[in-house]
Amino acid sequence: MTRDTRQDGRFAPRDPRRAGRFAPRYPRRYGRFALRLGSLATALGVWQLLTGLDVDLWLRFSQFPTVADVARAFADRLSGPDYWTDLTDSLTRILTGFLLAAVLGVATGVLVARSRLAEDLLGPLVEVVRPVPAIALVPVAILLLPSNEQGIVFITFTAAFFPVLVSTRHAVRALTPVWEEAVRTMGAGRLRILGSVVLPGALPGIFGGLSVGLGVSWICVISAEMISGQYGVGYRTWQDYTIVDYPGVFVGMVTIGVLGWITSTAVEVLGRRLTRWLPRTSYVPGARAPRRARGPLTAVPAASAAEKEVPHDQLV
């Protein structure tokens, strides 16, 4: 709770309603939704204007398809079966590889962070393989795995595995040892400590790694589909490029962006649900912090707090 300074120079709790009275108001849920929708509509309008007028200053917008061309191509794709087949194949590949990476990445990250033996055995291997781009492992996947489908899933898994592992390892190591010691003094074993202290405390870092890993997975699965896929959004986008169907290329780009946004939002919502116990901060753009008053900065003693009917535990 923020504090205000009384006339005698002592701190007293600031009324949050009075503190936010002069702060600029920000639109609520529907206002923010309208603002975001307006931002997207403005971007599309500028795109249509520049391409419709064939503007060629430094950027050559005359080579770009217009928004109307992309919309017509999108409508044609939606009416055909190939679009939904590509969508299903890409989602199946990304979800299979990402779920495997989430489970194995979290388990390996916790193991490396909690065990010196595991760190000595797996740490050097992880640090050597981690800098290699996942898309560079396409020849390895072709040589090792019997089918292109399994190879694409392998590339997707590799892309998400290392961000999840590294974020989990750092999150577990950042936990304060006081929590574990407190549970240990009550007679808890290793499994109880793992389930009640380690995993809940590391959840924010774990979901940060999952979000990053999901984004990298989309990049790599689309690239893998372009190289060795038979169906999928990436494969179809590359085919449209080879036959100079630029509206179809933009249909693939829009589809990839929407799918990535939906999946990343799902991970973020799940993370918020599982970490409800964490303290939340409300961000108010443009709001200024209260000025620090001049004078002696002395805390209010317990007696004064009782006289003001303010609980002592709310004083900072």
C-alpha cells in the first residue's frame, strides 16, 4: 500500500481511491477492445491506400497485393478442402512437438537444477546442442527418422525444448531456499517438496519459457514444411510463392499469424489460471508516482496506527 505524509511528517496509508482520483482514466474492457480493433483497421486501411495508389517512394508498394486481393484469395481458400487440410496438419505437428517439449523440457530443467550429477552429465550436451538452430537439424531428421512427418515433429520439438529447459532451470535455481527449509522442517520428503514448493514457485518462469518456445516452434514448423513437407500452411505458402501467387502467400502469412496468436494466448491464459496466487500489479499508462514529501521520514508507531484504526500489517 502506498503512503502519504501527514502534517507531523509521519507516514500514513494513502487512500487508493484518493490516490487514483487525478490519474488519467484508461478505457475499460470494451474501450480497450475497440482501441485494438481500431488500430488493426487503421493498419489495413494504410495498406490498402498505399497498394491501391501504387506508391513507390523507397518501398515498392506497387508490387504488393491489395487488401481486397488478399481477402478474395482468403475467401477462395476457405471454400476449398486444401486449406483445412493444411490447417489440421500444421496444428497437429505443432501441438505434438510442443507438448513433448513442454513435458520433457520441464522435467529435464528441474532435474538439472536440482541434481549436480544430472547437471554434470546433461549440462555440457545441452550447452553444445542448444546454439544450433532447429531448422539446421532438418538433414539430421531426414537421416534419422523414417518419414517426413516425424522429421517435422522432431524439428518442432527441438525448437521448443531448449527454451523451456533453460527457463525452467533458471526459475528453479532462483527459488529462495527458505521455502524448502520450512517444508522440510515439517517432515516433507523430496516428492512433497517438489510438488508443493519447487514446481509452484517456478511456474512463472516455466510459462515464460513455454511462451517463447511456442513462438520458436511456429517459426521452425513453417520452415520445415517449406523444405520437406507435403501438406501444411508453410508448404502451401511456399508453393504459392513458386507460382507467383502473391495473394496466396499473404493468405498463408495471415493464417500463420492468427494461429500463433491463438496458441500463445492460450498458453498465457493457462499460465494466469495456474498462478492466481501470485500478486498482480495494475498498470495505468500515464499515471505518475506520488511526490515524496519533505520533512523527516519516520514510520508511524503501532499506537498511532491503532488510533487511526489502520491495521499495523498494512504499513510499509
